Amino acid sequence: MPWLIGGAFLSVLIVSIGLMIDRQTALTERGRVEHAVLDRLQHAATEIRTQMRDDVDLALALADDIADDALISPTELNRTLDRVLADNKHFRSAYFTALDDPNRMAFTPVIRSDARNFIIDIPVPPLPWQTDPAWVSLVVEIDADRFFADHALLAEHTLPNHELPDHEEHDHTRIAAVLPSSTNADQAFGDQTIFSQQPVTLTIDDIGLPFTLYGTPVEGWDAAMNRLLPSRLLVLAGVLAMMISVLLAVFLLRERNINISRLRAREQRLLELSQRFQLALETSNIGIWEIDAVTHALIWDRRSAGLHGLPESLSDDEDRMADWFASLHADDVDKAEQFYFNCVIAATADKWDISYRLPLSDDSFRYLRSVGARTLDGSITGIVCDVTTDTLVTQSLSMAKENSDIKNAELELALEELSSREHQLAEASHRLDLALGSYNCGTWEGDPVTRTAIWDERMHQLYGIPFSDKPVQEHVWLSRLHPEERGEIQLATKRAVTLDQVLNTTQKVLLPNNEIRYIRSVGQPHIGRDGKKKLIGIAFDVTADALLAEQLRSAKAETDMRNIELELAKNRIEFNALHDPLTSLANRRKLDLELDTLGRGGKQASKFAILHLDLDRFKEINDTLGHAAGDAMLVHASRILMKHVPRGDLVARIGGDEFVVLARRQTSADELATLANRIIEEMRQPLDFEGFDCRCGVSIGIAQAHGASPDPRKVLINADIALYQAKEKGRNCYEFFTPDLQANIIAKKRMADDMLAGLDRDEFIVWYQPQFEADSMQLCGAEALIRWRHPDRGILASGNFLKVAEDLNVMARIDELVLQTALKDQMRWTALGMAVPRISVNVSSKRLHDDNLIDQLKGLAITPGSICFELVESIFLDESDTLASDNIERIKALGIDIEIDDFGTGHTSIVSLLKLKPKRLKIDRQLVMPVTVQPQERSLVRNIVEIARSLGIETVAEGVETQEHAGILRQLGCDYLQGYAFAKPLSFEDFTRFVDRLPQRKAS
């Protein structure tokens, strides 16, 4: 049987899977043991590192003791060495020898190997009794075999308990170590029999000697397989359980298929009954109608429309209620409306039974009767039939009865009328025969007793049987039917005869040419004058209708499927067009649509607020951990926003790390502040990304709509202004928009526009503040300071506009202007016979990171020592900033001195000074000002001067306001002085006059 074959196949599959699981379990066990052996090797490596470092530290301590004791004698030295050798049995010897490399750093140990010995070589100063001043080497030889044996570094160990199940015994590991040699053969230590047993290896290369450790289990790798018996039994039990389940499932599936076949047969029988009912309606010219319970629409079939003299409905659900009322006789409209109200509108009646008249074009009437009832879903379904003949007959008989007592003559009229009716009936029968012939309908009369039937010529043609006057036998008729339908057709025929029901069937007929023809038979039982029951009916070809109906069903199903696919695609496209693919939040386009909707809402949409968010430190995360970490942080931020933003408000991502929250409802400032605090607090929590803690703050700008019809886009701009202010205040905070913020932004923008225009109009000039030698008070130089000759505000110091210049990214241009002006003015002073030894020029970080800086400096006529570049401390704090470091070294090579500006206010270290090697340090005015009143500040300045002098660096004190300051700073050892005590910053002309009068001032 197929289901047994399928079950067997699945059983084989399950067994195969069980074998694969067993193999995987074996591999896993082998991997577990390898991992445990590797853990032991790592533990042994750690012990070797520790012991080697201990030995090196012991040798260093011995070298330090010898070097620190300048009075040590050879006897004391030998006694110390003997004590060390006695305490450390693995030390073979310790002695002094000539230093092989005089350039080696003192007390820096070098570890090497010699055969089966380890050599620790440490440079030490010459011994007290040594006549040669050259340094010597302290050499400590270590016996490698005793090094491993005395400390049990390669001894057999037991694997950690947590690596084995509770019911297993511990595995033991055998370890060997190999020390590669470039000249001799590699030296092996420990159990050397494991090299042929596929050992696990681990290399140690961080202690000066490259060791390779080898390890295997004592029992061998195959011992791991002995632990798999319980797991294999479990797998076998699972396989058996699955096989039983599969066989049971296959048996149940077979029973299910049998039940499905039975249900399909029942469904086919119901379809045939429906077709028979439809044929009965066709033959009796009875229409079907339905009134919908919800829409109250009247739906007709084509026969109902024909009975009312109206065209067929354009669609299956077309409402024909108005057509029905319009077709009624005027006297019947009120009755129909009342009936419609009771049954449909008020639903007080469940039965529908009404007769009415239809005016015809010949001024006669058609009488119709409509009968229906309410169904379970509330709709009313019924039929409508033509009762004109019956009504007229009834009316005639009624009139005859009324007049029979008065006029006997009317009896004759009634008889004549009856004769006329019979004549009409004959004519109607003739017309029926013509109609049947035109539609190729055959008539038949079956005798259930003799099981024969009388067929007309058209019936023979429909079934492909030669015409004969003889009755057709039942087996001849059945032979033409499709074998699958014979039993069902016979059953329907017997049921119609037995229960006096209408027969309505559609059967497939096999023609002699193997063509299939669909024939519909409609009939009903009839008892003749002889008392015999017969089944009389018609049959006609419905092949085209059956095929068309099948095609329509297939086309409808295909159309429905395509419509569903199109709708899904449309929804998907619309969602992708309005949402961010990474975070699934609304995108900028969606936000614009929402803002436009608010703008069109008028007063009804006047209460809303916008929060503009920007992630802090997002670029650092992208640069250090990669874009995957940045994407994870963006998704994390979107989840926080969706968590805290109330439902109904819009959350959108409008840029790389920018988000916008549109609160459509009316909110107070306290509610918005609470929401911002919750978002900021949760964004402070770190996000774990592949083991790294990612921390990212958020700055928020908040703007609320005010007025009758606020502009949403203006509110968004206000939120952006508030965000800028939040970032100015230090980030990771929120700020509400106020008119003052807008005024500040406008002022900064006006200054930025004026600054760009001023650079083009040469409004920026250079002033100079002189510098003097502290001891001789001779002019030693000047500091070049940028000034802005503003057309409206006059001369502006650098503090008023440098922040804006940094935002405009024009600092490098200003630095270049100051340098070129200083060089030009220096040449002018030289031409006037004035000596200004050097000019200090401030250099910004952006200027220092310019790739073209060195080429530009080479193109200038700079005399070595005449120009100094002042750098702030923060420029050289980053050790990874190779571009700035390289530029500084190349600047020095051009003869340009380097000065550290504002020293003492940053984070400069002594190591940084050693690395940078500046020419001078400028002590910041914040440290200089208090030296006259605070001893602590005075001591601090003294220490700075002494440190600089010990490093060969000159010091400049800036901010010297009084002669008292000058005297104290001169006593503290400052080399140069600069400040208002001597002169304020001066223009070129004022500085020239100041230098020209300087001898008179000194004399005074």
C-alpha cells in the first residue's frame, strides 16, 4: 500500500537522521576533549609565563642590588650569587661578562636559549673594583629541564571538573614543550611520545622565547567515544518513538483522505440537485428574487426581470427596487409599499405573499404573484410567477357565478369561453413545440415500471442514438452516461418518482466519437387517466453553458488572486516610500506630508509640538566600531522613542542621526520636558554591541505651536534652533525654543555674513603686542593678534568673532592672512631700520592639519628664527594624530620655532613636552595674575619655569599687568615678559612709533 511505502521511507529517513546525530555527538565529544586539553595547555602556558617572569624579576632584582651597592666586594658578590643559586635549583650559574652591544638600554633583560639552557642577559654598570668604565652583562643560565621539572610545569594534570559530565571520570593530559632553534635541532621537553598522537598545540611568544606546547589525553582520543553509550541509547529511543508516530500519522492521513473523498461526492450530488432546481425554474418560467437585509436592495435573476418586462440586471448585485415600484399598476403601489415596509423596514412580518398587476402596452395587465420568506441571515428570498391566466379564469368564473342566477344565457358564453380557452391551449401547445424545436429541446416520457422511455427525435439526437419509434430501454440510456454519474442519476430519478419531486439533473453524455456533451433534464411525475405514474420532462444541450461557467470560475479565481497580489504590492510600496528601511520609522517624506496636513488643518490643528533630536557621539561610534554598530545604535534609539512617545504622535528619522517627534495633541511644557528627560535618561544607558559598550547621548530641541494658524515648517525650524542651543550648552540635554534664541541665531548669522564679507573687503588687520627679555628688558619680539575693523562696531578683538570663524571653517584662512601680514610688516620694519627679532603667530588645529601647509610655508621667505608658531595644548594631546606631528617636525626643519600657548590650563604632560620639544612655553595669564598675592600660584609658576629649564625650554609670561608682576616673574626665572605693563596690542603704525621711542622709555 502507498501509505505503508511512505511510512517505510520516513522510517529510513529517521534512522539516517539518528545515525547523523550519533556521528555529530561523537564529533562534539572529541571537540569537548580538545577544548579541555587546550584549556590545560593555556593553564600550563600561564604557569610558564609566570615562572619565567619570576626568574627575570629575580635576575633584575639581583642586578639592581649589585648596581645600588657601590661598596660591594667580590666576596660579598660571590656569596650573594651562591645564595641565589642555592635558593633556585634550576639556576645553573650566574656570572658577569662583557656587554655585547654598548647601545643597549640599562637593566633591559634579553632572554635567549642555548641548547637546553635559558640565558637571561641584563646590562649593568661596571663593578666597583672594575678598572674599565664600560658596562658589563649579568648572565644567568637556567637549566631548562629543571625549570620544567622543579615547578611541575609539564606534569600530568587533570582537566577541570566542569568540562565533564557528573557520571564521567576525569581526563588526564600529557604535555610536552618544544623550543625552536635556528641553529641546532629543536629542543623538546616533557612527554615526547605524544608528537605522533595528533596533539593539540599552543604557541607562547610573549616571554622572549617562542615555546610551542603539545597536549593529548592520557587515555588517547578514542577514549571519548566510550562516554557516548547513554546518548546513543537516548537517540535510539527517540528514533523508535518518531517511527511509531510517523506510522500512526500515515494511517490517520489515509483515513482523512477517505473522508475527503466522501465529502467531495456529497458536494457533487448537491451541485446536481442545484442544477435540477434551476432547470425546473427555467421550464416553469419562475423567477427568483432576494432583498438584502442590510442594504434593502432587490436583486432579480433574468427570469424575474423578464416577467416584469424589464431588461436583465447589469450585475449580480444590481438594486432593482426602483424598477419594481415603477412597473406596478398605480392602484397596487400603496399595497406594495405597505408590504415592503412591514417585511423589510419594520421586519414585523416574516412571510412575503403579494399579487399585483403590471400594465402592458396593449392596455392589458399581467398578473404576478410574489412569494417569499425570511432566511436565517435576515434577508428575504422568494419566487415570482405569472398568474395572469389563473387570475383571469378566476375572475371569469366569479363573474359567471354572480350572473348565473340572473342570466342563464351567460352559461353559453362561458362554454364558448371555455372552448376558446381550449383552442388557446392547443395553440399554446403548438407554440411550445415550436419553442422546444428552436432550442433543440427533446421531450421524454419514462415508465418506472417497465423501465422504458419514449423519446422524440430530438432526444435521440442529443444522446447520439439512431431514431426509433420503439421505447428506449434503460440500459441503452445508461450506456450513454458517464460511468461516474450513472448511479447518481438513477438515484435522483428514483427519488423523484418515489417522493413526487421535480427531476432536475445535468449529466455528461459520452457520444460515439468520444465527445462529451452536457445535457440537462427537467421533469416531474404525472399520473395519467389510466392511473399509471409516469415521469415526463424535457432535455436540452447545456455544454456551452457548462464550459463557459467553468472558464468563468477559473478566470474569477485568477482575477481574485491577482487583485490580492496587486493590493499587497501597493501597500508594500506605499509603506517603503514613507518609512525608513533601517528603523521602520517614518521618513522625511512622511514628516513633510504630516506637516502639510497640519498646515491645512487651520484652527483645528493649531495645538502641536515638535521635538528635534540629534545623537551625540554617533560619529565616534561609526568611526571606531563600524557602521554596523552605528546602525544598531540607530535602531536602539528608535525603539526608545517608540517606547516613550505616546501613541498617536509621529516619530520620524529625517537624517543620519537626526530624529523628529511630532506631538499632534495639545501638550504642556512640563509634559514635553518630562518626555525629553525620559528619552535622555534611557539613552545614557550603554548598548552592548558584540561585547562593546556603546554609549550615545542625545540633544533635544523643543518648539511648541502658538497662535491661531501656526506654520508647521516654521515650528520645525524653531525646534532646530533650540537643538543648536542644546548642543551649545554641552549636549545630552534639551532646550525649549524662545524668541531670544532666534535673535541670537540671527545675530550670529549676521556676524557670519559680515565676517565673510569682511574677509573679501580686507577688513581684518593684524596688531602686535611686544615681548621683552626679563633681565635686560630688551625687545625680543611681538605676538601677532588678529583684529576686525568692523564698519559699524569699530575694532573688534578676536574673542568677539573667533567662535563664529571656527563654525564658518575660515580659521585656516585667517591664520594664513596673519602670517602673510606679519612677514610683510617684518620686512617693512627692516626697511625702516627697526629690529623686531621674532614674531609669534597663532596657528589653529585646522591649519596645522592642512596637507598643503608645508608647501605654502616653503613658498614664503621666512628667515630661520624670525617666526614662531604658537600652538594650544590640545593640538598635540592625541598620540594617533600623525599628520599634525609630522607637520610640526617639518615646520621645525624650516627654522620656525614652536611655542606652547596658554600653558598650564590644558592637559600637557612632561612626556608630551619631550615628544614635541617646543622652543618656548607661554605661561597662561590665569597663573600669572595671582602671583603677587598667592604664594601657591607663585610656587606653581616657579615649578613650571624649573621644569622647562631642565628640559631646555624657554618660558614666556603673558598677562603681566604691573611692574610688581614683572619683578616677581623675573625673580622666578621667566625668560620673557608680555602684557599691559609694557604695552597693549598695537597697530602697525602705533607699534612702529612704540619701538622708535623705546630707548627714551628705557632711559626714563
